[in-house]
Amino acid sequence: MQGFALYPFDPPGDVAALRADLRGWLAANQPRGDVVKRANCWASFDADFSRALGAAGYVGMTLPARYGGGDRHPLERYVVIEELLAAGAPVGAHWIADRQTGPLILRYGSEAQRQRYLPGIAKGELYACIGLSEPGAGSDLAAVRTTARETSEGWRINGQKIWTTGAHLSHVILALVRTEEGSERNAGLSQLLVDLDTPGITIRPIIDMAGHHDFNEIFFDDVLVPHGALVGERGQGWKQVTAELGLERSGPERYLSSHALFVALIDAAGADPEPAVAGLIGELTAEIWTLRQLSMSTAAKLAAGEDPMVEASVVKELGNAFEQDMPRRVQAIVTSGWDDASDLAKLLRALLIASPSFSLRGGTREVIRGIIARGLGLR
Amino acid sequence: MSAAREMLCDTARAVLSGATDIAPVEEAGFALLLVPEDEGGFGGDWSDAHAVLHIAGMAAPDLPVADLMLSGLGEVSLPYRAAATVSLMAGAMGQALSLSIDHVNTRQQFGRPLGKFQAVQQSLAVMACEVAAVEAAAAAMAARLDATGFDIDAASFEIAAAKLRANRAVGVVTAIAHQVHGAIGFTREYDLQRVTIPLMRWRGEHGNDAYWAQVLGRQVAGLGGRGLWESLTARTG
Ligand SMILES: Cc1cc2nc3c(=O)[nH]c(=O)nc-3n(C[C@H](O)[C@H](O)[C@H](O)COP(=O)(O)OP(=O)(O)OC[C@H]3O[C@@H](n4cnc5c(N)ncnc54)[C@H](O)[C@@H]3O)c2cc1C
């Protein structure tokens, strides 16, 4: 990975108009409510908002029109999602389905799966969750033990997933399971798309340290799903999953999770800030501007059909460090009580508490650095 | 990269590799690179300058190549010098990273190359991220200077951000490069100090961290929280 040449970010069409339309739409439709919902907003679930966003054509943008999608270019979608995140819009409900499950179904899914799931995803009405982690398989994902056995009636699933964000609000789970008996490590794995109302599935909440119910554990007790639940090729689950993970690490959500706090900091500072505050704003601005260039360049590379696995990991590593450090750096210089009612204080507290997760979800810092080291030729 | 820029870079590499004296660099005509064609120059754009300075930062960080190149523009203000320095810094950091990777792949301890140890791998990954950030910042800054026709006021935001980002990377990059090299990197003979000492010097020249942080911070405070985002998106993409 010698040198990081910037790849030109050049979406088709009138990008300024796309931004202006969306900003106008948000001004009319973004819920005003609780300012804290704007922090880490891709974890904020709001089905009404997702449905309205879908109706306005901002969900499933890159899916083909025959499946209800917008037939738009991936970089047009990039523009839309960075605007939504910068505005702190509550995009959590449809986020996973729009970002990865929909595109994955389009790429690997059967025609029946596409027809069944994609239109609902594009409407912002059908939500998906990611079934990778298990109690014994965290960073070491190849240790997955949940099994699916093929029978004459279909696949029988037994096992457990954990940390499944939004499972209690989702319609489907895309689960990585072991389909080949006696297989080990990353061989013999497959992806199954399972409706969460199938008998035998139990979803239990896990309350996070912020007191929120976002993630869950899911038990599969002899769950029977049709043969057609298999996504892509039997036994190719590992390849499909790593492509899915690797390519979704460079999005703007990897550096914008704390953006609402930055906005509040700048607004609270006023036009003539004291030197310490001005200095911090300057440093954070240099970071965010640089990260945006890196993220856009990587998105453009992806859109051009390349495989920028290492660049994507660089964006995640730097982006997570930025969004995670920001609350700490803000706290170090602003005077505000833990329970103060100002927007700045509320966002600060919420993000100090939420931010440890930023370098865990989507691959831990250590795992991401390992991928970068491999790109450097060290492993 | 365009064919013309490829050729320019080939020339720059040929002239700058191992150069110990600015005279041959002067003879190659780099002072004319940014001078418009109708004034007898090469009419290069800022991205051309960036490409040459990047090579200079790698191959000849001790020579005043940036001064030479800027001399074609007459008396220039601090932001021009800061912009040129960012490109040098990107090149020098890339060189520090290559030297480090080569070293850990070659040097053996405990019966293995150092690069096989996870602690070393993780350090170099951190360093590579900083280098990538500076590379991206330098290239984006150059693109902005080109988009504005070298208008230093219109590009002041990008220059401030890029110099500040590069400055902040210096500590991490030089520290990790020296750490993974061990004692050999602390010698005068070994090439590492040829890039790390200039990096230390450049951090303080043409605006240190505090200087650019104040400039940028005050500019952004004037924009307001939402205004920052509107400005970022109006500038690129
Ligand atoms: C907010 C949140 C949402 C999540 N949502 C989902 C979801 O929707 N679906 C899903 O499937 N999962 C989800 N996860 C789980 C996430 O993918 C895992 O937390 C992550 O993969 C790490 O696994 P673990 O928590 O078991 O940690 P462990 O793997 O036990 O790791 C603990 C620590 O040890 C380090 N470590 C582990 N192995 C090594 C090694 N070989 N070398 C060096 N260091 C190592 C790790 O980097 C980490 O710092 C979510 C997690 C969070 C925090």
C-alpha cells in the first residue's frame, strides 16, 4: 500500500441540486425532538422517518428500478448518506438493510429473494440485522458454531447469535452459519436469510451501558427455513461475508458518529472563541476535512469496481479514532457539568458513553490494524 | 496520472535521487515549473508542483527545492510556503514508512523478522494511517489550489487544514519510524534521519500546529456548526 493517490469523487448528475433537495426535505421532515438522538444517529431507530425517507426516494437508491430502487449511482447515495449523517437524522432503522443487506441480496441472492425483499428495503419499511457474532466468535469470526443442516423440508438451524443490533425491530437476519458437518474455521460456512418471525427464534434484549436496548441475543431452536433461504453459494459464506464487511468500512458513518457534538461545540463557541476552543475547533476541522477526502476517495474507488480493502480499513481506523477522541478532547476544555441541560452537555455525555463502541463495532481496532499490516506486507 | 506528469516525475526522480547540491536541480528548470507559459515558464499546475515536491521530500529533503520552485512566482506569502511544505512532508513521511517496512522485514530478532511480531505490525499500521492521511490532505489541497487558479485566499481553508494535519502526523510518524528501527535508525549513517530531521523542522516552519489551529478554528467559528458542513461540501463534492 505505497502512497494514497486520491481517486476523483465524481458522481453523475447535479450533486449540488441533490444536496439542496435533501436539505430542504430534511428541514421539513427531520424530527425536532431530543438533541441526543442526533448523536451516533445511525443507531437511532425511527421507522416513521425511514418510511418517509424511502417514500422520498432516499433509501435503496442504488437498487434497480425493477426492484423498487432508484437506479442511482453509488456516489449519489454517498452524497445522500453523508448529508443525513451530518444532519444527525435518525437513520438507524433502515441503515443495515440499505447499506449492506440490500446490495448483498442483489449481488448474491436468488431472483425470488430479490423480489421478496428488495422492494420493502427500498421503501424504508423492511429492516435487516447482521448475524455474525456469537458468544465464542467475536474477533475470531471463523469460530462460528451455529449450524444449519439441509433436510428434505429445508434448512434446520440451531445455535445462537449475539450483539445483534436492531434484531428486535428487524424483519430479517442475514446469518453466517455452518452448513457442512465437521467443517472447520472458515470452510463450510454459508449465509442464510431468515425471517425473524419464524417459529423457534427467540430474541432477548441486551441493555447497553447507555441504558439503551439496541443489541440482542438470538437463539435458534430447531428453526426450519425453506431451501430458498440460502444466499449465494453454499460453502462460500466466508468469502461473501468478508467482501460485505471489507467494503462497508469506509463510509461516512465511520467518522461522523460524533458530528452533532462538533456542531454544538462550534455553535457554543460563538464567532469569537477563546484561543483554547478555537484551537480545538481548528484541529478537529483539519481531521474531519482530511477524513472526508479519504472516505470519498475510497468510495469512488469502490464505485469504480476496485477492491480498496486496505484504504477502507484506514478510513475506519482514523475515522473511529477521530469520533472517539472528540468527546474526550471537548470535555478537556469546556466547562460543563455532567447533568447540565445544554445541548453541548447532553451530547457530550451521550457520546462519552457511546464512543467506546466505535472501535468495536464493524471490526475492532486491533483487527483493523491487522488488516492494514497485511496490506503493508507484514503478515 | 497524465503522461506529461509521469515525465515530469521521471525527470524529478532522476535529478533529485542522491542529489547533494541544488545546482543540478536549478539547471533542470524547476524554478519555471509554476511560471505560466506566456511568461516563458512550463505552465505547470499545483498538482505538478505537488508531485515534484513529494519526490523532493522523499529523495532530497535537505535541498531547498520548495524555495526554488516558489521563486518562479516572485515574492510569495506564508500560505504558499506552507502548501509547498505539506507536499515535502507527505513525501518524507512516505519514505519513512518505506524504510520502516523494509527494516522490519529484514531485521531478525527472536528468530523471526521484526515484522512478524504483532506489536510491531500494529505500530506500523498506525503509522501507515497517518501517512495516508497526509498524502490525502496534500493531494486534496493541491487539487483545490488548481481549482481556484492558485488563489491563496480561496484555498486558505485547505492549506490550513493540510498543514495542520501534516504537522500533527509528524510526532506519530517520526516516533514509530525510530522505534521500529532501534539503534541503527539513531545513527548519522543510516538514511532514516535524512527524512525525520527535516520532518521535525518542517512542523515548526511556515506555521506550527498552534498557528494553523487558530487560523482554521477562527475561520470555522465564523461559519457556525452547520456552516462548516455547508462549506466543506461546497468546496469538494
Ligand atoms: C455497539 C455494537 C454493535 C454491534 N452490532 C453487531 C451486530 O449487529 N451483529 C454482529 O454480528 N455483531 C455486532 N457487534 C459485535 C462486534 O462485531 C464484536 O464486538 C467484535 O467483532 C469484537 O468481538 P468481541 O466483542 O467478542 O471481542 P473479542 O474478540 O473478545 O475481543 C476483545 C479485545 O481483544 C482484542 N483481540 C481479540 N483477538 C485479538 C488478536 N488475535 N490479537 C490482538 N487483539 C485481539 C480485540 O481487538 C478487542 O480489543 C456489535 C458490537 C458493538 C459494540
